[in-house]
Amino acid sequence: MLYKINKGGIDSKLDLASSQTHAHGQFGYSSRFAGFLRYSEASKIKCQDISLSDGYVTIFIESSKTKETDQWRECNSVPVARTNKATCPVFMLEKYCRVGDIDLNSDCYLFRPLSSCKRGWKLRKSGGLSYSRAREIVLDMLKTVVQDISCFGLHSLRAGGATEAANAGIPDRLFKRRGRWKSENAKDGYVNDLLQQRLAVSMVLGI
């Protein structure tokens, strides 16, 4: 799905507002998917909470449900690898910063609404992106690749990333740490197991 959304990249003929919205949609989608981010976490990320390295980016999550009680050290630091694919979240972050003229040393929110200016549009210096606007941007991108958009929301990105990781065999300890879940029940509720894996349970019973 990410490949379909990213197809064509940002058209140089788009106006600044459209380009920024497109770049935000791509990075917002991929970062929430790769980092298992809640909206409440993503909406409070500031530019200075992002640390770019050669092979990855680290996102510091200041607000987390598990911040005070979590058993994992550095639970609120989410590393995301540079994959060198068209859907790479690090590449999308760099593109978002370039198009939006974002300074990662500032204390502004990373995801911000647009305001008009003499040259057209720019990201506001204060205030974050509302839930309704963040949802609108993501769903506008999703509706080009899915048939029934009513089945999706911002939380679908967290659940989708968690499901892909679990079905790929990521160790449970790393899986729980990345998702910042308080309990096993909360963690397991996010995962939709593959049919093949569910069938494998009966296949090993020897009957």
C-alpha cells in the first residue's frame, strides 16, 4: 500500500500547499506505520525530537501512555531504519523537511497546519496539526488505493505496522517495546494473525 501511495512522488507542478500536504501525508503515514505511533504521540513530536543519523532516524516520544510505568529502558526513543526503498520513512522525512523548510533544531511541532503568506503557503510556527486534519490528510491518500475508506483511520497505521511486524516474526520483547504497550492484552489486541499462522496451530497437533 505504501508503494502505491508513494508512486510518482511529489510533482514539481504542484503548488506549495499541495506539495507540503503530500509530503506530510507520506511521512505521517510511514512514520506512524513504522513507529507504531498513536496520534497522541505523533501530534506532540517537535522538530528537535528528531535525530537523523546515516542509517536511521530516532524519534523521541515525549508523551507515551507507558512513560512512567514502562519496564523498557529508552522506551520512548523509536529508531526507524533507512531502507533505501521508495517507501523509506527516513527518505520521506527528509523530503518533508525540504519541502516544508523545516529546521530540526527548532522547538516547533513537526506536524503543523499551513498558513498563507506572500509567497503562497508556509507551515505555521506555532500549534500542532489537529486530529481531524491529520486524519483528513491520511485518508485522502488512502482513498486512492483502497476501496472502502470507512474501514480506516489514524489508528489503522499503528495496528497495521504492528500486524506486519508480528507476522514477520519480530521477537515479542522488541515488538512490545516498540509499541509501548502497558500489557500483553493491549499488545495482542493490535495484531491480526495471518491465516497460515492460525492454521499452523492445528497442523502441529498431530491429528
